[in-house]
Amino acid sequence: MYMQWVLCDWSDESCVKILKQAKEAVTSSNGGGKGKVMIVEMVAGHQSCSDREATGTLLYLDMVIMMTVEGKVRTEPQFAKLFSEAGFASYTITPVCGLRVLIELYP
């Protein structure tokens, strides 16, 4: 399953619901939990946004998101908490392009 810039639009509670449904979808369709959820998001404080200009852009986007929807740009510990609450066993984060990272969630 693949999601791009979805979780940043939602509250923590809504993200957990979305992630639980995603986990159910990948575990039921692949029998035995061998699927994974791939998410492209921005992660505040991650090495992918280590320079000053990137951090400024990330903070600006975070303010825009908070003013227009109920979401936010999350840090890795905030994402880890959501993943744990949704029942995922592990995850990896890989920088892909600019501020975006690929998060792979494993049931």
C-alpha cells in the first residue's frame, strides 16, 4: 500500500485509524503479514532537512498545514508513536527527494 502526503493532513487520532486500516489491508491481502505500507511524507528534524533553508521551508509548510487542516508536520518520535499505536512492528526511513522521505512500515 502506498500513501503520499496523507498523514500530515490529519490529527494523531485520525492517523492511527488510517494506519490501522492500512495494516489490516496489507496483512489480509498478503496472507501472513508479509506486505508493507509505504508512505512519502516530510519528517521534521530528519537528516533530509538538515540545512537552514530546508528547515525554514519545513516550518513554513507546517504553519500552512496547521492553519488549513487539523494535521501537522511530525518528527520521527511522533511518527514512531503513531506507528506503534496502529500496531506496526517496525519501520525504516529513507530520504528520497528534498524534504521528502520514504517510510516503510512492517506489520
